[in-house]
Amino acid sequence: MTRPFAGQVVAITGGARGIGHATAKRLIELGATVAIGDIDEAVLEAAASELATGTHALVDVTDPASVAAFLDHVEGELGPIDVLVNNAGIMPVGPIVDEDDTVTRRILDIDVFGVIIGTKLALRRMLPRGRGHVINLASLAGELPFPGLSTYCGAKHAVLGFSDAVRKEVRGTGVDISCVLPTLTNTALASGTRGMKGFRQVQPEEIAEAIVGLMKKPRPRVRVTKVSGWLVQSQGFVPGRLFEFVSRFFGVETQFLGDLDVKARAAYEERARN
């Protein structure tokens, strides 16, 4: 197997589960030196053992000091970070009128503030070196409104807008800013959801491959899957009423409300909200 990322140091937040874990595994296979951070100590230790990565640390992405300590730990053990993957995120679902204010703030703290903190701290290291890459996990929900995901949609809109603006700020410096926009992915985050009619849930390994692709050839955004991306982009040229009809047909209006398997989702919701 070729090892195109040999010598590259990659740090991943939320690296013990789901997309983060799959990305770490794939990058290690391709020769990268990977460090993972996560807030769940038991899951983090198990993942680090499975991945055989000695460099791992607890990290709370809502706490700048914790993120800084994680990056310091990585660079102290492995050397300068070439790529930071801001992957940590949560997705509680439900009608906005029923969403407790503490849950709203938690979504924004992790999904938005966490990305901003990680990006800022990484750039302060990368810009003086004139090289580096920050890859932020956004979502197709940042471009397509899903009832039942109002705060999450807003958070992912914010990640996209933030990343686009930062990309312009650092243009020409040797540092790249990219976003990955997954459709519903088969991880705990999607438990109890059925997805849009006619659209498959993707596997976390597919998102990992998208991140690999961005590392090989940096781009502003990559949507996974292409078919889901086409649906999102069609908003720009399909008349509004027609697009609303198409959205209802594919189940966009109900997949995070009436179509939920509440029992199957309960464990994730408990973890995400607390």
C-alpha cells in the first residue's frame, strides 16, 4: 500500500467515535501520524488502543484552554501539526419550541464555538510556518433546512460562513481551510433516523475518504454524497414552491420529527444533551 501522508501530523477532535475514528483509521493506513482527542475518556482509551496511536488526550472543544493543551500535547510528542480536523459535534433533534435553552447553547458551544476555537488556535501555529490545513466538519444541513434540526442547521450554516470568511483571510499564506458536508451518516448521531426517501445513509468511512481527498487536493467544500449535494444545490435554480414539493416528497420535512424512532435514539439524545 502506498503511504501518501507519511510524515504528516494530523490532529482530530471527536476522534474516538464515528467519522473521527474512521478518519483516524484511514489516515494511519495511509501513513499519517494521527493524534485523537475526545471528551469521553473510556471511549478515547479504547479507540487509541484499537488504532495503536499513542498520542491521544482528553479535550473539551468548548474550552479554549483544553483545546490549546491538546494541540500542545500533539506538537510536543509529534511535531508541528499539518492538518487539524475539527470533527467534534452533536445533533439533538426535536421541535425548536421544545428545545431547552441549555441544549441550544450546548449545540452552539460544541458545533460552532468549538470549530472557531480549534481553527483560531491552529492558525496561530500554522500561519507563522506558512503551511497547514484546517478541515471543518459541516453538514448538508448547513445548506438545506431540516425541520427538527433548527439549531443544528443554524450551527452548520455558521461553520460554513465562518470557514469561507477565514479562507479569504488566509489566502496566499500556504494554509488551507476546507469543509466537509456529509449527508446523514451511519453513526450514533443518526440513530433512530430513517433519512430521506431514496437516499442512502453513508458510512463514516466514506466521509473519511472525502477528508483524504481534501488533504490530497484542498478545496473549499466537498459534499457527500454527490447525489445529496445535487439536491441541495438545486435550491439555487428550482422555483421555491417546486423545491418545497420536492423536499416534502423526499421526506425532508418529517425525517427528524414524525419519522423518528424515539426509542432507538434515546441513548444518543441523553449523551448529546448532557
